[in-house]
Amino acid sequence: MNSPINYVLASLPETRRAILDFLKRHGEARAEAIAAAATITVSGARQHLVALERDGLLAHREMRDGPGRPKHLYNLTPAGDALFPRTYAELTNELLQYVEHEDPALLARIFDKRGRRRLDQARARMAGLPFNDQVRVVAEILDEDGYLADFEQRDDGTYVITEHNCAVLSVARRYNHACSSEIAFLQAALPTADVTRVAHQLVAGHVCAYEVRPRV
């Protein structure tokens, strides 16, 4: 089976994909070596390297090996490295399947334990804050967890927290604990409000969204 290709990586010009692939395999290299690997001129390679560095996919460090100008050694940034295939979701689902087979109750406890850990961290960050800032912090936590989350306040005083990406979509499709624990986290983190899911990626939505209505 072929490895999955990140759609951002696949959308790049072939030469830039070749440069990223070469640096992924070799760690770091000078423009001359990169040009040879991509079968282009050194000046052409430098143009691609500048563009990739501008896009945040590459970085460089300077190396002095004698008189003259220092040499640049290029390497992948974390963003560039993240373009290459990962199988975390498949591995997670496989391990959870084994847990569910051995002890379904243990599977539920695992999700509960994750929820308690997130809740404890959220409460520590929200302590003493007014409600508006509590909502902001919750959205920040979700964003940090990979959900591309933001929030808005409506004219009627309610809030909407939107997750534009599901960081655990593969798991959520198989285990409803992931979705139920998410809304349970929001309800527990914002106990002075009623939290309702108003959009759901697993039910014909392109985002997950939650209405947060403060109790008067």
C-alpha cells in the first residue's frame, strides 16, 4: 500500500517536493548538494530554497569552514517535517481496538481520564477570569490541541466556539467517546453556561461548533 501524501506536499511543484524529500532523507545540506539531487542549477535551487524558507517549510544555519562567506546548511522546519505522512491515527485506532476488545469499560475510563486532565489544566488557566475570558481561554486550548478553534460573541450575549478542524477525526469516526468527551469537557469547563453542539462534522457539517449561553 502506498503511503498517504499530505495534500499540501502534493500541491507543491515537483522540484520543491524533491528538495523537501532530499532534506527529509539527509537532515541538512548545502544548496550545491540540493541542486545536484534535484538535477537543477545551484542558482535555481537557491530560488526554490528562498521560496520554501519564506513559506516556513525550511530554515538554514550558517557554517564556516574557512575564509570567505559562511555556507548555508538547509533543513526542514517542524512545519516542513509535518508535511510527510504520519500514521498516528491508524496506530491510535488499532491500540484502542485492542483495549476495547479486552475491556470495554477500560476504554471509557481512558477517555474519562483524558477529559479530567484537560479539565484540570483548563481550570488552572481560567481561575479568576471573567466569563468572556474563560470562553477565550477554552477556545485557545482547543486551538492548541489542533482544532483550529476560534470564538465569537453574538449580539444576544451568547458565544459560538467553532472547531474548523477535528484533531481526532479518525478516532471520532470509530469511537463516540471522542465526541461525547469533547462536549462534556466544554460543559465542565464553563459550568455557568449552557453548552450545546450546533454543528457536527460527523453529521453533515464541515465544522464542529458549540453555542455557549451564559446563565443569568
